[in-house]
Amino acid sequence: MPDEPHLPADRPAEHYFSASPASADERRPLRVRLDGRELELVTAPSVFSGDRLDLGTAVLLDAVPDPPADGELLDLGCGWGPVALTMALRSPEPTTRRVWAVDVNERARDLTATNAASLGLSGIRTAAPEDVDDDVSFSAVWSNPPIRIGKPALHALLLRWLPRLAPGGSAHLVVAKDLGADSLLRWIGEQGEEHGWTAHRTASRKGYRVLEVSR
């Protein structure tokens, strides 16, 4: 699976999946449209797509259905928070809806927490992967997964989180077509024979595939 293109110029040598970024934490404003609203948020270097709403995430957010009214929600690889914020904003009780915003990058988690607080979304809970209790299951998972970590690590990541879908739950993943979306869909489908899920493609736009995993 090839590397993801279009890395922001402000982080040529540091990955967005670094746990503790070494670059200066220089906060800057980001004006972005989420859930049909123009929002004033903050971002910083050394997080995923730290200067914009990336195209893949935009395709994902345009394609997913509203999150279910009940159950825990998960944004896997939260970055500065666009997916977690949208999950909360689209929920019936946006200010209190529990959304787990998970990322290995501590700066990403802090940015998401800051942006959630600025919108009054008190139900968003940021966490490192190891800080989410093993008994928490999710009614919905939305993710632009970190393709750059490589295929073995990506597979391990998905096998850590997809089995935590609650009965009746679903995950939506966005992956670039030229970065292996179709082969990843086949692999996820094969794993479903063991884990009890089905997988199919729900959308294909602007070079990206949206994959749904349903339990």
C-alpha cells in the first residue's frame, strides 16, 4: 500500500502519528465548514491535515448517515477533530453526546479537546488508544485511517477496533482508491468471516472510497 500523498509542508520530517510531536506547538486559527456551519477552530503543525479539512475526510462526512441516537461513538484518528465534532453536531443531543476521539498524537488530542470546548460539546472525550477501556463498544465508528503507518500496522489497528462494534453497529472508513481501498475492502470482508461483520463500498467520489463495516 503506497504512502499517502500531500503531506503539509510544515512537517516534512515528522509524522502525524508521532505520539509526542517535536515541532513547536504553534496554534493558529482555522475557518472550516462542518455540518453546514462555518466554524472558527484552531489547529497546529504535526497533526493530520493540520492546515485544512482534507479531501478524504470531506468525502467521508458527506457520505455517512447521521450517527445512531444511542450508544458510544468513535472517531478513530481524530487529528484536530473534524470527524468527532461532526459526530456530536449531528446527534440529537450534541452538547452531551459521548464521542470518543482517539489518536496516538497528544497534540491532536489537545486540539480536539480545545475545539470541542469552544463549541460547547462536552460529551467529546479525547483519549490515547490505551486509555479506552476494553469493555467499551461502539454503535458507530467513523475514520480516515492512517494509511501511512503501513499495511501490517493498519491491519492491526483495524483488528483492534472493528471487533468493538456493538451488535447492529457500523463503521465507515474513507480510503483513497489509489492507496489500496479496494484491496483493503476485500481484506476487511475476509476478516468478517471470523469476527461476524460484513463489508461493502457505499460511495466513491473524487478518488476516494467510503467503506462500511456492519455488524
